Amino acid sequence: MSHPALPVDPTVTSAHAWAEPIPLPAGTTAVIYCEGQFGEQDGKTANGLVRHSEKYDILSVIDSTHAGADAGMLLDGAAVGIPILDGLTSAIAHAGFVPDYLICGVAPADGLLSADQRTVLLDGIARGMHIINGLHEFLTDDAEFVAASLLAGVTITDIRRPKEKKDLHLFSGRIFDVTCPRIAILGTDGAIGKRTTATLLVRALNDAGIHAVMVGTGQTTIIQGGKYGVALDALVPQFCSGEVENQVVAAFEGEDPDVIIVEGQGALSHPAYITSAHILRGSQPAGVIVQHAPGRTVLGDFPMVAMPTVESEVALIEGFADTRVIGVTVNHENLSADQLGTAIDEIELSLGLPATDPLTRPLSELVEMVLQAFPALSPLQPTRSGV
């Protein structure tokens, strides 16, 4: 989710509320390859890792079209000390050693590698770097990559490779034993900021004394180090609802949280993606937050399709599932500060729901959105009720 049009308001202290870098063990240094796509929709894996990574120490991003910039400054207007460099040679020179991992940070709609991308990843292998691949194209099935990795003594991890079918879960009804509220972060398009909002919301809730746990549903969350999650779009549809349910149940049993936040995928209205339906069915959320980009006129990867209105998406979600939309989060791409304010006001007036932009407005607004819908979650309450 890239937002170059909106200047950062320095008076908003939570505008870029990413935590201080997490101390990571040795052997987790990484470079992200995202040539020509960083800050764009198809660079969402790289964008997400720059904003948040619990598993890898991100040293730099490779994208010659933005070489010399700070990755955080380009994304959100706040420097994070991760430079954007013009190639793998520069990334190694900047590190002063060969980093442990080369992460493929591009996420095109078709999930396939181009010839140039193959060359860079093979170069990383030859230099002794392990490969993290989040695409639908499995490199461990590619004879050239397998041979190269064996020769170099490195590993290739295909994040989207699903478990064996015997190990997958059908929907079982165990979700009805989960007594804490589930909130799904859905949206009106793909690559619109659902994961970013989910990550920020979980952090803000925990900072407010409310024990929140995130369940991821895409490859980026898994690469970031999320404890609970599944790459939903890589599964046979028969198992999608059951795998979401299984991860939510695991988070509930493993963490005893006050609330579980479920990352969304695509959009329920999207003609190319059906994963939102499985998320609604599998997690049975008591509430939904809808992420919307008022500055988009067409779907990101499908310019022949007009963007839905947030009103139509809310109606579709509430008609499809036994749930309610509790608020709207706004992606401010292509909007000025004044236009963003107007868009938020119009959404609140139209829907009668709270709206905010998690990246430029105080995160307390996001927490308040949840507490308005689920007042029993307030840490000031003596007890908390379930769903």
C-alpha cells in the first residue's frame, strides 16, 4: 500500500506507528528483491516487510527505479533506515557481507517469475543466499533452481506451497467454541491495505491493554513471521474455510486472546478472488472492518472493472454473512490531505459508521472503532464477554 500523494502531518504522533525494530537472532539478515515494483500494488510483499518483520532483519530493498531513497520514506514519509539499492551487488556491498536471505518481494497477480527475476534469484543462490519465495510458482519444483541450490548449499522456501491434502482441514464447526470476538479486515479491492491495517490494529489493541492476536491469510504475513496463518489463495477451495477455522481455533487455544483479528484477502465483490468468502465462513467474525480506497476508480490489477462503492461492499458483506460492519479504514492513495478528510467525513455520514486512516491518523481512533462495537473488550471493564 503506497501513499505518495498525502504529506505526513508531523503533529500526528501515531501516523507511522511501527514498533522499534525487534532484535532478531543471527542468521536472519535479508535483502528484498522488488525491481520496478516497490511502493506499488505488485510490491505489496516488499512493502509489508519494510513496515513489519518479526522474522527477518531487512537490510535493503532492490529496486533500481527508486535507488538512493529510504524505503520507509518512500512508503509512508518516515525514514526506517532501510535503503533502496540498484542491484544485488550493491546490496551486498552495503551490508559488508553476503546476507542470509534473498526474499522475492514482488507479488504479481499471476504469481509467476519473469526471466529477469529468475536471473536475480539464481544470482542470489550462487552467492550463497537462501531464497524465500512467496509466488504461486514453486521454485523447489524447478530443476534449474533445485540444482543451483544444491550446488550452493542453500535452501529454497516456497511459502505458498500447501500442506499435503491429508493434513488439511475441512470446516468442522470448532469455530463455534471460540468465545472471543473475531474481527475480519476485509476490503473493496486487492492490495488495498488490509494486512497493514490488521497489523496496526493488533499492535494498537495490545498497547491499549487488550490482548489481540492476528491470523494471517496471505503469504506476506507468513514471511513477516506471523505465528498463525495460511496462504489461502494457494489451497484447493474445498479446504479454505476449514483452514481459516483451524488457524483461528489454534490462535484461541494457544493464546487465550481477548479478540482475534483476521487478515482479509481480495474483496467479496472481486470477480477474480473468492477468498473473502472463505474468511467470512471459516472465521465467523462478529464484526468486519472494511478497507476502502476512495482515490481508486478501477480495481488495481483489473482496470476493466470499476471499483465498488464502500456502501455496496458493506451491503454485500452483511447480506452474505451473519456479521456486521463496524467501521471503515481508508487508504489515502491519490488523495490530498483535504480530500482524505472529506472522504472520511462522507463515509461516516453515508454509513453512520466510524472511519479513519490508520497510517496518518491516531491509532486510538482504530481502537475506539473496535471498543464502540465491543465495549466489553475495554480494559476498564471488570469482565469481558464472548461473542
